Amino acid sequence: MSDPDSQISYWDAAAATKTFTHPLHPPWLEGLSRRAAILDYGCGYGRTMAELQQHGFADLTGADTSPAMIERARNLHPTLHFTTLDAPPAWPSPHAAFDAVLLFAVLTCVPADEAQLRLIAELHRVLKPGGILYLSDLLLQDDERNRRRYDRYGVFKTGDGAVCRHHSRAWLTTLLSGFETLATRTIAVPTMNGHESTGIQILARIPEVPSTAVSAR
């Protein structure tokens, strides 16, 4: 599993039935202009995009690798803009195109270190200096069920065939080394298959002086 688009067939099959639950924390967005350009990378069926619209944000773009997810999003939210990623993690836009990027429950679907590093590097590229990355994902769990199924990196296969990953805090710190962390919060998240897991949300910012720390290693 080296590419973010390696499980498109799974997500296409799941598009009509899965419910995503990572919560948006509005106080973290209070400093953003309602005219800010926001990319929801891995938007699924547009749940978080719709919530952003309810909070008054207007310049919203949702992107996902799954054509079926994008079709569902367009049907549910016809006034919002969604696009299918043809060559992930690449985003077809100039450098510094967005004021903010949301990355909700995406890393858990990208098991390999290399693919995660490439994805974060691309998001670093499209964010403006001073732009924010709002990440929400799942930590390594300490219950017996999860410990049994993890490999050494926290990667596992779900009962319905998805290959997923839970993350150590240390790895997330490494992954975001090109960003300045502004805030973190630990949350309880119902997973898409009905289990409660411990999640983490991180609000990070591109330094005003661009960093060279992020690279697609």
C-alpha cells in the first residue's frame, strides 16, 4: 500500500453506506476570514464541507480519490464544489493556492510512511505562507483487539477489507515537521465500523518564512 489511491475500489463500494464522524471544532477556525480558500482533501461525501458552509465559509473545494464518494457528495450538496483526484497526492493548482486545508481521517487510509510523507509535502506546497492545516485522525489504541491486529507500524486490515493505520504521536510530529503546531486535542471518535477509538486533532500552520523541512522522501 504505497499510494493514497490504492484503495479506490474499496471506497467506491463503501460510498453509499459509510458514515464519517470526526468532529469539526469551530473555535479553531475563528481566525479565518469567511472568504478564505479552503481545501477539504479526502472530503468523502462532503459532510465537513457542508458544515463549513453552515459556518459561513464560501470558497470551499472538496477533493477525493473515490469517484463514487464525489458523486454522493454532489448529490447531497449540489451547491458545493467537488472534484475527483486523478493523480493523488498531486493537486492541480499553483503553489500557495489555499489559506487552509482539512485532512480528516485521511492518513488512516494511507498506510505507508512514504505515501503519507508525499501527501503532507503536497499539502505544504498548496498552502500559503501562514496557512493552516487542520488534521484529524486516529491514534494507536491500547485495547487488546487492536493490539492483536496491528503490525509494528499500527497497520491493520478491517473485517470488510480496508487496510488502515493508527498513528503514534511521535510519527505525527515527524510527519508535520515542516509546520508549526498551534493546538492539539484528543477526542473520542466512533469509527466507520462502529467501534469507539481515541483520535487526535492537530492545528498546524505553515511558517511565514517557508521551511525546507518538508520533502517527499
